[in-house]
Amino acid sequence: MRNPIVIYGSTGHALAVHEQLLMYGPRYQTVAYIDDINAPGEVQGVPVISFETWAESWSEVPVLISIGMPAGRRRLAERIAAAGGRFVTLFDRVPPIASDFDAGEGTFVGQPAYIGPNVRFGRHVQMQPMAAVGHDSRIGDFVTICACHIAGWVLVEDDVFVGIGSVIIHGNAARPLVIGRGAVIGAGAVVMKSVPPGAVMVGNPARDMSLRGRRAARRGAAATDGGEA
């Protein structure tokens, strides 16, 4: 018997998640999409319902939130939990995903993916296909991992977005490389050192392009110019 799942969202990544569920064979079935903008409706024969309809008639069915941005996913998780809903966690412990891998509720790992040994994911992580996370790394709650490469001994704190094609190099057992809470790693960025909370990292090597990061860079440049004068 198939396990029913409701996907929060009905476009874009939600449809990609649905396609991934089909790869699990007869184990899971998408029975509805939640979408307050496009409900009521239908996508490929699957009903699109409002949050209110889900709360009234579908709340016994576990939900997977397909929203890509961490802040939006956190907000919707709180909304579902407040309504008494449950969440589904979806991943397969099959090579090249390590046999000791584990993750919190609401987490989704798209296939194909690589996850090394001694890796732990928090709650409501979205890992898209073609991504890799190296050994001994820790991924916090509500992190989005696009098709990128995260090396070993990396600590990614909560609410981080890691963009497509980015690379985060390895730390070490004594001093993991840390990506601070709420940081954004831009597409194609190459991160070679720890990143402060809220940073917006762009380029190779990656630089912090947040307002705080730009101000710090200007202060550093001014100090250097003053020392040479």
C-alpha cells in the first residue's frame, strides 16, 4: 500500500519533488498539493487545495514542504505544526548515501546525491539532486542545498541557502569550516573560509556582498591606505 503525502506548493520545485516520489516506486503517492494562490485546481490529476481545506479534511496526511527559501519553509512548518499537522522525511540510505546518515523531520534528499559517512541533517532540509555533502559535516534546520558541493568537516547553521554550482571547501576535525546562520552562498561561489551569520557570499574566492560585508571591506581598505600613506 502506498503512503499518502501532501506537498506544500504546486509549481516549480514541488513538481520536481513529485517526480522524485515517483522514483520511490509504490511506496509513496502524492495525494494533494497545498497552494493558497492556485487552489482550487488540479496538476497532472492531483488536486490543488488551500491550507484551510487541508486543515479541515487532510490534516492526517503528512506534509512535505517544497518551498525553496529557508525563511518561507520555516514559516509554513510553523503554520502546519500549529494546525496539528505532521511531516514526512524522505531519503534512501543507498550508495552513495552513507549507511549511517540520518536527518530530522520534514527533510528531503533528491536523487542522485552523495552524502558521506558521519553526516547529520536537521529538520526541513531541502537537498536537491546532484548535490554532495562530505564526511563529518553537519547541516542545520531549514537549510536549502542546491546542486552544489560541500566538503567534509563543514558546519552549516540554520536557515542557510547554498546556491547551485557553489563549492564549500573542507574544514578539519579540530576546526570545522562554519557557514553562519542565515547566510546565502551565491551560485558558483567558492567558499574557502568560515562565513559569518547573514553573509551573502559571491564569487571565487567568495566575498561577503551583504551591506555589513561591504562596509567591513571598505573599512579594511581604508585602514590599509592609511597605513601606506
